[in-house]
Amino acid sequence: MIPLLLLFAFPDRIAKRREDDDARYVLRQGRGVRLSAKLIPGGSPYIIAVVIDKGEKAEGTVHMAEPLTEELIREQLGEQIETLRRIEWDKQEGRIIATLEERLGTIMLSSKPANPSEEEVVSLLCEAIRSKTGKIIFSQEARQFQARMRLLRQSYPEENWPDLSEETLLSAPENWLLPWLRGIRNAQQLAALNILPALKDRLTWDQRRILEDRAPMVIPVPSGHNIPIDYASGDIPVLAVKLQEMFGLADTPAIAGGRVKLLLHLLSPARRPVQITRDLKQFWNTGYPQVKKELKGRYPKHPWPDDPWNAVPTRKTKGRN
């Protein structure tokens, strides 16, 4: 009887015990209180704090309290209990949290999992990406694709190629990533997402064809081999190729319809750059004799002709066909 009377007399004094401390409670309006040293914590997680002093700062002290059951709260104050559907991105845990909560003011009486819609989840994931609390990973393949697109934007400004820079993409993930976010619920799944298909989907079929033509992934060299182009390591695309594979070639290879000369990393047999240049003709005339002098004795199995202009380009050693 006493708890019922006190409940009607002090409905604002209902408090719930905090999980980390048996002596500390929170009132329904959100204020924190602590049991005085004379009060022994009871078994009930709920009390009516009959006598409270103001305390210092935000937390007061309870000098008189009566245990209260959840059943009594629900029976007498059921119409004041709110059911709230909470869906959010938990920054600490890195995951979507969806719950149905019953609350009496700030006191949570119950919480159970809810099933968010895909639209709600995707919206939260996009916000997490924008705020950088949820990260997507740009793989090497994705960065290569971005760099190829950047090259076309710079080389053909009149054609309005889409901006796929990281800054632009992360500022508005809803513009390009929505279909690929379905089914994702946490940071690990987000980080494992392959974003390359989403980037490619930004282009029309015709744009993809033009991209392959103007910014190819590989380029043939005089030895007959196709060598990959590195678009992502710097502002100028790099072609790292063994020096002997370029014998006889005067003009530096170019892409983007001839508008961009590649930056050649001419490699020794040990695959180390011996010359970095965009002027291959100048290298054969002035740089090659010095490189030959330094490396011929170190790599005698490899061809070092006196006349690189008329030598057979190859990636093989002497005597191998």
C-alpha cells in the first residue's frame, strides 16, 4: 500500500538503478541521484526517492526511499509509458542499432531488437560515410579507375566527365552507392564492400568504351609485351618497363589521344629505375651510354648494344629466344 500511495504522491521521484553502481540511480526526468550512506541498496531496480537534497552540481543524495516494482509502474502509469522506435549508427561499436524501447521519461523499462527497413539502414550508412564514422575502402583497382577518370577530366574538360574524386564521392554517397549498401549492417561489412562496380556504373556504355581507348590499363611496347600503366601513383601516368624492351623506339608512348605522354620508369634487370623521363629520344642519345657503362658489367647476361636504335627489343637475356 505504501508504494502505491507514494507513487501517486511523488510520481516525479521514480528512479531506476544504474547498471554500474547499486547506489546510484536516475530519476525519470534524467537527474542522477545517489543513496546516502545510511540507506542500504535494496533488491529492486526501481525506487521512489522520497527525500532528496539538491546536492552539488547535478547529482543529489537520497535520504529516504521506498522500493518499487516494475509491475506497479506499468499498472498505475501505463498511459505515461512511451514506446519509441530507435534506429541509429553506433559510432563506438560501428554498427546499425535498431530497438523498440518502452520509456517512462528517461527511464527505459524495456528494449528489444527491431527490424529496420533497407531505406532507413541505407540512409544511416550514408550519413556514417559522410561523417567518416563508417569507412569505405578504396582498393588499388578503385584508385586506378579514379585516376583514369581524373586524367580524362583534365585532358578533355569540354566533355564534362564525372568527378570521382574521393572528396566528392564521400560527400554524397547517396548519389552513387545506394544499391550496393543493401544488406550491410556494420563497419566490417562496409569496409569489405567492393566499390569498383559502383564507380564503373557512373559511366554510360559509350563512356566506358572511350575510357578504355583513351586511358587503357596496359600498353604494348616494342618487345611485344603489354605493360600495365600506373595511373594512381602520381599526377602523371607511369609506365615502368625494362629498358631493353624499349630499344628502337624514339617517341615516348602517349595516351589520351596523344595529349598525355607517359612518365617512363626505365628499369634495370633488377627492376629498379635507372632513368625517369618523358623524353625517350633524349635518353637514347645522352643517358643510355652512361647507364650502359654502369650496368653492363653488373648484368652481363643482358643485352647492352652500342646502338640502341637498331637493337632488337627484348625482355630476355642473351642466348634466350
